[in-house]
Amino acid sequence: MSGRYKEQAYWDSRYREEGQLRTGGHEWFGAYRDFAHLVGRERRPGTGGLVLGCGTSSLSAELHKDGVRPLVSIDYSPVCIQEMAQRHANIPDMSWMVMDARHLQFPDGTFDLVIEKGTLDAMMVDERDPWRVTQDTITIVDQVLSEVSRVLAPSGCFMSITFSPPHFRGRHYAQPKYGWSVSCDSYGTDFHYYFYTMHKGGQLTSLDLARGQSLYKSHVDLTQTPTFLECDGEDFLNNIHL
Ligand SMILES: C[S@@+](CC[C@H](N)C(=O)[O-])C[C@H]1O[C@@H](n2cnc3c(N)ncnc32)[C@H](O)[C@@H]1O
């Protein structure tokens, strides 16, 4: 992923270009059919959902087709939302809103299901060393996860689809304050992607808790001069405890 993926202006111009070229959009991390069985495990009749950073993906349309209704899709790119709203005009129980995933404008406990695919990855794109995440990124991800936890119904479920494996991404999710359990599946044939499922009201295991704590032990403090060990990128003993 490119460093520009963190900028709203980048996504606006990319979606404007896609619209002009009528490319039909880009699908990150495979097609819905590749992980539909993992979504299906959690879906119940009457499940309402929220898609974070929907982009021009077919994910929202597929979820809606599969019975996740009403379905709200948000993205902070107005160009993207305008395009998607036009494409799906007149479909009942489907809405599109310009919104920042860090500041969700919904009441507490609104959604049974919240899902994101590649949105957190785009927000974390500046990270150079996945073992030692900067405080800025920890804060941005925490803003999103705190908001997701807040808008989830008491037994709701958050799904996160990414290329980032459990020892890197799992520790962001495994924080007791979000009030959920964490589990991870993978899918894909040539390249594996990760499908995290967080159940609100569930418990973290002791391994999860240790992972969660390791995030704060290992983050990079940009105000400190790095030690030899940190420069060398060989902090294996700390990382082994993940
Ligand atoms: C890598 S793309 C993934 C798009 C889509 N989810 C998919 O699976 O194809 C990241 C998307 O997240 C959106 N995004 C990034 N940061 C966001 C934020 N803070 N709030 C809302 N959307 C955001 C971008 O505009 C972009 O559409």
C-alpha cells in the first residue's frame, strides 16, 4: 500500500479517475465469495449492518443481497459516496454517507454487524515496522475501534478483513476496553488474507490479553533516541512473548 492511502484527497482523486474511466472500481483482498461463508456464520435474519470505508467495492451490495439490512455504508471520500449512491439508487434499506470512521455519527448500540475491508490497512499505511507501531497509529486505530465498539449492539459483531496477521493486527483488537472477544480465520489460495471476528460481550483469552499488552510495550516513542537494539530491529526477545 502506498503512503498516499492515508489521505482523503488521494481517494477523492482516485475515485474521480475511476468514475471517468468507468473501470467499475477496485476490490481489495479478494471477492466476496471467498469469505462469504465467514460472514454467513454470524448473519441472522434481521441483521442490520455498517460498512466502514466502503470504497467502490461490491461488499455492500453483496451483504445487502445476503440479507444484511438495513445497511449503511460510509466513506470519508465524498466522490466515492456520490458514485455509490448513484449506482445503488432506489435500493431499499441501503444508504450511503460521507463520514470519518474515527467519528461515527450514530447512537450507541445501533448495529448488529460492523465490517471493514482494507480501511484500517489504509489508515496504518505509514508504519514501517509492524512489530513496533507508532503512537500516532495506535491512537488512530483506537479511535476507530472505540467508535465501532460504541455503535455495536450488546451482542453485535465486528468483522475486519486485512492482510495483517494476528501477531500484528490481533493486538490492536485484543484490548479489554472494547468489550469483545477476538478470533481469526484466513482465506485465499495463493495469498492468504485474514478475517477477524470480534463478538461484543465475549471474553479475551489469556493469549489475546498478552498480545494486547504487547502493543503498548513495543510501540515506537519518536521522542526517544533509539538504542542500538532498536536500530538493529532485533528485539526478538520482546517479540517472542507475543
Ligand atoms: C483500501 S480502500 C478499501 C475500500 C473497500 N473497503 C474495499 O474493500 O475495496 C480504503 C477505503 O477506506 C476509506 N477511508 C480511509 N480512511 C477513512 C476514514 N478515516 N474514514 C472513512 N473512510 C476512510 C478510503 O476512502 C477508501 O475508500
